[in-house]
Amino acid sequence: MRYVTVFVTVPDRREAKRLARTLVGERLAACVQISGAITSVYRWKGGIENAKELLLTAKTKKSLFKKLAKRVRELHSYEVPEITALDIAEGSRDYLGWIGGSTK
């Protein structure tokens, strides 16, 4: 079984908690960490923007990525939310087993 870490940025703590609780509650992620304020600099609609955001880091099965991404898009306030994933190349057997057992 393959696992991924999924990154999602959000504008505020309220949205962060709502997304995290939904993803874990629906067993699309075993865990979602909410990291403190970050500053994002990005190109949007022809200009360069700055925004204060929070970063969500979700651990899940690779096979659940599309369902997780769809759910984030349904709930997210951004027109184009960040939803990116990196493969977990290595991990402790116990931790990876916990991810597998905590998700669909």
C-alpha cells in the first residue's frame, strides 16, 4: 500500500479546523496537522499577490488522493485551492499501518 502527504493552504484557522475535521471524520485522512501562519507569494490573474495562510498537512493512502482532493474543492473557499501530494518514500511500519487502518 502506498501513502502520501497532502498539502492544502487555507486563509484562516476556522477553515483549517473545518477541513481537518471533515477529512479525518470521513476517513479520507488519518491525520491533518494545522501549521501556523505562513506568507504565500503567488501569481494570480496577472498580478503578484501576498497572503497570510495556514498550511494543512494530511496523511492518507495514495488511492484516496482523488476523493480527498474532490472533498477539499467542495469545501474550500478558494477558487483554485492548493492540493498537492508527495509520496511517503519510507516510514515506520507501525505509523504507516496506522494511516492504513485509520482511512477508508
